[in-house]
Amino acid sequence: MASPTRISRRTFAAGSLLAVTGFPNIVRGQTREIFVGGPASPGLTDILFPVIERKHNMKILFEGTNSLINLEKIRANKARPTMTVTMMDDPVLVLAEREKVIRKLPADITNLADVPAAAKPRDAMWVNWCQPMCSFSYNSRALPQGLASYNDAWDRKFRERIIMISMRITQAVAPLVAAASYATKKPLDQALKEWGAGIERLKELRPNVIQVSSNAPQAQQLLETGECDLYMAPDSRTTLFRKAQGAPVDQGMPKEGVLAMPAGVALVEGGPNQDLGIAFINEMLNPETQALIARTFWSKPTNAKTVLPQGISFPELIALDWEYFADNRNAMIERFEREVSSR
Amino acid sequence: MTLARDDLAVMPAAAPARWTFDAKALIAVPGLVFMALAFAVPVLMLVGDSFVDRDGFSLAGYRKVLGDPYYIGIIGNSLQLACITTAVCLAVGYPAAWALARIRGAWQVILFALIFLPLTVSIVVKTFGLTIMMRRDGIINFLLVNLGFIERPMRLVFTEFSLYFGMVNVFLPFMILPLYSVMRMLDPRLLDASASLGAGPVHTFLRVTLPLTMPGIIAGGTLVFSISVAAYVTPGLLVGDRFMTMSQVMAKAYLNIRDFQLGASMAVIMLVISAALILASSYLVRTPGGERR
């Protein structure tokens, strides 16, 4: 008869220690998961990511915040990056590239070949996964016809009926460029460098502005409830998403044109599970996923092979010089807050 | 007046400070270690950052803040916000604390719940709730219109009224709690004695009640002022960028324009304001004889 196996207290303690400290690492090592930092746009975690997770058997851990805060988090963890992929606006990606916290996209992202060069800036340091439309949004009950021109916002009938987004948010470039365009008679795509004249013109808009807000969800809610008529300027990711859900809002299509917001995605330098990050970005650019992006985020796809879902179309969008914007953003924020926002 | 002075011992007088070791002080060690790690070290780093720019030692951050009328105005906004919030909290909180200290039984429980349960709700939720209340189709406009005070809904959202309303809503319990703790220790016989000596209610309040509850007023005022001068979420949500505060400048400096020296300098100035207030209040709660109440 075999004697029962005896486990000494020392063996038991060593085994317990291994189980407690080692097991989670073993499990974590086997988990196909990536940490993605990006915008807090509706549709990402509830529609787009589950599709990618199922298709590539990966778990996406997502943190939604604005691009500059996202960059600050990556900078803070530069020595030991935790994020694999970052989704930010181009002006912030310009800064990320300068600080060497993102890496050039590799050729393994095969769908890059079908994206035009303008949508993969700096020789594919990052790629635009879509181009949301940015102009202004309006309450469609108060303004069933919308506005024909950005300049209509200066009309006295909108006194205390406009909420502007803070210049700290990239989308605030839309009213600034529109104002600069009016002041200098230059088309929108050439007006950004005249932003000083735009500030002067925006000062004339102050009587119509009830608030300059950096809280986009609150501003959106006030637009939908009729507290204001115009919101300058969220992009189509928010406005048309909410319109599709039945909110009385719509995207302005002014005669001067609509700006393309650059929604970029990049690999974080030294981030964990780079292979999954590459698969993630490649999937974002897949023509089928791009079609899903078009109807979920109401944004123009960047893969030229994408077939747009029926009923969805986009106007020709106006691209801005985002590097110039990145270089001058702090000065724009300072002047905007002193001369437009302040009491 | 003699009556009040003689009975100031409603709170035990502390023994004069002596620099001898008391083993009981060791109990405070875990708390002190935690505060050193969680508060003192980051504050020291912040102070260090305020004196350093890319080229080394520099006072540029302080020059920018204190030499620019725009930033002086923002410091003024924060002080105005803190002063008005503290004053309104005191005016509203004093009678509430008095009632809380004097009533007994179920009503005391109900009052306690009404005053302190809101503390369990997130400031963001409370402030968003206030925005909904203050919309043109909100409950406040509904009541004002239906009670005949105004003919049609008025704009309340994004006004300074909504800001102060929201600030008092958030910070009132921090005024009531210290006031209540002092008032409940106040011997009611002192008020009877004052009345029996011929003092009217106003005279009794001014010469007996008010002096005896001054430690609560100073503690509550200091607490509310200190936290409201640093308020970030409530002003940001209720009045936005039109009413910039010191905290908003710090957030902008660190998260947007990445001027860390500007953010650190503004933070140190805020710290100095709060520390000065706390030191002043510590001085004020001393009795004329130099003993702490």
C-alpha cells in the first residue's frame, strides 16, 4: 500500500506563493489584449471594437479622452509604455512624432496600400482611419433649414443662442477658420494662417455666444434640448450619430465648405503586443470595416476601395495644414481665451 | 459680555505647548507617513517645478501670473467665487446648523439626512443635474413662470447665478458640519441667563451666541473657502470658460498648452492663499489670553 504523499509546510508555502504571484502573469501572458487610448466617441466600444475583437480573437482595453490628455499619458509612460495603439487628431500626432512616442507604421499593415498619401501623413507615421465632417451643428427644430453660410451665425437673431467649443478642442478650428475666411476673403483651405484676423472676427460674435465650453457632452445636450440653436463646432461623429438616434440636431453644410477632421491612429513606440496593434490598425482600414465606420461614425472612409453603404454620401471635404495648426495652437488658445472667451 | 467670556470653556482649553516627547504622538505616524507621500512630496515637486524652466532656475512662471492683468483677473475670479460661496454658505448654513443642534428625535435624523446625503452623490452628477434644472424647460423656470414671477422662461444656464447656486449646493454641508459640532456643545442655559439678565434676542445673539460659535464659523469658513477657491468641476460645468478660475488655468497649462511652469506657479499661488487663510484662522481662534479655544 503506497504511503500518502506528504506536503511539507515549506512546500505548501512555496506553491502558494507561486500560485499567487505567478498565475496571473501566466494568464496575462496568454491573453491577446491591447490597450488603446482614443477619443470618447460613441460607437467605438459598443459597435466597432466588438467586431474587431471577434474577428481577431483579441481583447481591446480602451480609455476614452481627448487627444492632448492621451498624449500626456503616453509621455508619462514613455519609459515603460502600456498603450499599444493611440487614436488622436493629426495636430496632436504631430507632437507625438516629435517626441518619438509613436513609430512608423510597418508594411505589415497591408491595407495601407489602398489609403491615399494625404491620409497617411509623414510617410505613414500614422494613418487617418476616417475623416469626420466638421462645420457646425444646429437644432433642427429651431432651424429646420439650417444655415446657408457660417457668416449667418453673426446675425443678431442668434443673440445668446450659440455655444462655442473651447479652442483647447481641435474642432474649434472650424469657426476660427470660417471667421478668418470671412475677414480675409480667402477660401477656407487658405485661411488658417490668417487666424489672427479670425480672432478679430470672432470677437464680433461674442454677443451671440452664451458660453465657450470644453465639455462637449454638456454642450451637445443643451443643443438637443433647445437651450441654444447653434453649436460651433462638434464633428459628424457626434452630431449625425445623435441625429440617427432621433435627436433634433443636424450637421451644417455651409456654402463655404466642410472641414475634414483628421482622425488618426498610430502605434505607440515600444508598446506591448505590437503584432495585435498592427492587426488592429489593419482591420480599421479594411474596406468592410471602413464601411461600418462610415455608417457608425458618419465619417468619410480613407480606404479608396471602400464601398459606401446605401444612403450615405459625403461632400468633398477641405483639408487644413495640421502641422501649422499644431505649431500655433498654444498662441491660438491664448488669444481665443483672452479675447473671445473671457467676460 | 462677562458671561460669554467666562463661559468660553465650552471647549476644553489646550495645555501650553511643550517640546517634550509624548508616546501618544506615535499613533499619528501612519497618517503622517501617508500625508508625506500623498501630499507633501507632490507639493514639494510642484514648488520645485514652479522655479524651473528649460534653462534652469527661473521666475518666469510667477512673472507671467503676477505680471499679467489677465491672470490677476483670474486669481480675482477665484477669490470672488470663494468669498461669495463662503458668505452664502454661512448665511444659509448657520441657521441650519442651529436647528440641527437644537431639535431632537426623528426630525434631527431627517435634517441630517437632507443635509449630508447629497455628499454621497458625485459632484459631476449633482452639477449636471443642476444644469437640467436650470434649462429653459427646467423645473426652476417652470416654477417661476407658473407662479407668475416671469412671463416666459429666462436663461439661467451659464450665468453667474447658476455658478453660485451650484457652488453653495455642493459646499454647504462643509459649512454646516463644523458649525453643528460647536453649536451642539453650547450650553443653552447661557442663553437663558442672558435673557434673564435683560438681553433681547438680538443682543443675546450678538454678545453670547455669535462669540461662542465663532470657532465653528472660522472652521467652516476656512474649509469652504479653501475648497471653493480650488473648485474645478463645478465652475467648468456651470459657467464654462467665461469665468476662468485658477484651477482651470492649471488644467490648461498641464493638459493643453503644456506650460508646466505656468501651471506650477499658479498652483503655488493658490497654495499660499489657502495656507495664509488657514494660518489666519488658527490665529483667530485663539482667545485674547493666547489660549486656543
